[in-house]
Amino acid sequence: MEPLRDKIAIVTGASTGIGRDTALLLAEKGASVVAAARNEAALRSLEAEVSTGRGKIIPMTVDVTDRGQLHSLVRRTIDQFGKIDVLVCNAGVYPRKAIRDSRIEDYERCMAVNFYGAVGIILDVLPHMLERKSGNIVVIASVDGKKGLPPDGIYVSTKFAITGFMDVLRQELFGTGVAASTILPGRVDTPMIAGLKVPFVSAKISSRRVAGAVVRAILKRRAEIVIPFTGPKLLIVLSSISAPLGDWLVRITKIEGREEHAYDEKP
């Protein structure tokens, strides 16, 4: 079965990790996927992986911090396919720095990708979906968007922002035919945190597993999916009951991990 056959999807941050696996899985389910990222070579490699007879990958080189490029991505997709059924906002950066060592520029750069890079394309796609009374908007946020971990103050700020945005958007879209879903992964085994050693209680899950949650959110129109469920959900619930209790749990489990080497972000 190909439940997403004839669907047109856009996936940002599709060159690696969660975005890459999400684009592949959507194509396996029959969708035509506009895979957007800055790394053209990686996108071409992704395009070649899709088997004949399934969906397809259409690579488009895009920097999500450039509003003109985002607008062009949406316009070109509609011009080529006549519609956009699914938008998956995944592009992100992960700066890791204690707040006392941070500068305002650190927050501005991270917000440009993790928050405005998602909000910008959502605002471009939304009128089209509302007019058609159909569509799915999915944002890859993080458990960090519900409970912050030191020393991730910069990253956490952006994830709280996009999680809050999606919480309101989902409610505003009720009854319109357009669904908004937020995926809240814990640690994911991607190049972005390859150098981060984490304890067993915060073991990394595969990006393919998160991609599966994205597809599930689309097909079942889920509001939020926390993945994996048990550990992260417990942390979120305990923190909502008592902030000091959540802080204590973070401290004793050392779930923030230990960075052995920094992520070398490629342009």
C-alpha cells in the first residue's frame, strides 16, 4: 500500500538525519517529495535512493534563513505540481553553549533557522492549504521544547518558541481541514549530535524512527507525538507538576550528556 500516493510534500533540512529519512519514507509511501536543503550534492544522492515505481524526490537547494528562497520554494512547488499537501519543517541547528557564555548573536542565528525558518514557510504555505481546506503541517521540535536542559539555553529557546507557535496554530486550524502536528523527539542519532555521549536513560533513537512518527502524524492527524514515549514523557509530566522535581531528575540522570567533540556544521 502507498497511503500517500499522489501527495505533494515539502521537507526542509532534507540533506541529512531526520529530514533525509523523512523524505525517503514519504517517497516510499508514494509521495512526491520536494527535498529542500543547502547541500546540493547530498540532495542529489538522496534523489538517487528512491526506487522506481514509488514516489520521487525533487531536490531544491534552499537556505531557510532567506525569505526570498523560501517564498520561491513554495511558489515553484505549486507551479510544478498544482498543490502542496504536506509541509515538514525540519531544518535546524544545535548550538551548545552555557547561557553565561552566550551572546545575543547566538540566539539570533539559531532563531533564524529553527524558528523563523519554520514560521516563514508555514506562513507562505498556509493560505494555499486553507483555500483547498486540506493539508498537513508538521514541525520537528524537541523534548527540549517542553523541558530545557543545560547547557542548551540557545537551542531550547528556539524550540520552546516553535512549540508554542504550533500549539496556537493547531487550535486556530480546528475545523479548517488543515492539521498541525508537532513531533517532540528526545536524543536522535544524527550527525548533529554525533559527538554527544548520553546516558542509557537518554539513549539515542534512529532518525528513521522519528520519520515514522512524522508519517503517523500525517496519516492520523496527531496533535503531538513524543518519541520515545516513556522517558521523555515522564520528564515532561514531572516538570509540569513541579519545576524543581524536573530539575532534580535532569541532574541525577545527567541526561544532558557529555560533548566529546563539537558538530562541524557544513554550509
